[in-house]
Amino acid sequence: MTTMSTTSHDVASGSPQAALELSEEDALRADIYGLLAVLLRQAPDAELLDWLSGLEIDADGTP
């Protein structure tokens, strides 16, 4: 399983945009889309379910 990170991302392409730096919000959004892609591709394994169960939820209701 790939560890989700909101601090840095490597863009695997040879284009000039490969060195593009993402804002924290955009990096988080990319991580969420990556997680959704994994969940749509296949059923989550025990390691992913364990990681998901450890996520903290903000109680203030903000997105």
C-alpha cells in the first residue's frame, strides 16, 4: 500500500510541470483522489482498512 502524504508529491512525468509545487490544500485533494482511485480499483486490504480506521475526523464539520 502507498502511504498517503500531504506534504510532498512526486509527479512522474517528463513535462516541465513535473516540478510543480502544490499548495497544502491541493496536495490533500490529490491524496484523497488517489485514495478514492485505490478503493474503486479493488477491495481494500487489511493494511488500508487499518490505516483508514486510524484517521482523525474534525468535529467542527468544516471540509
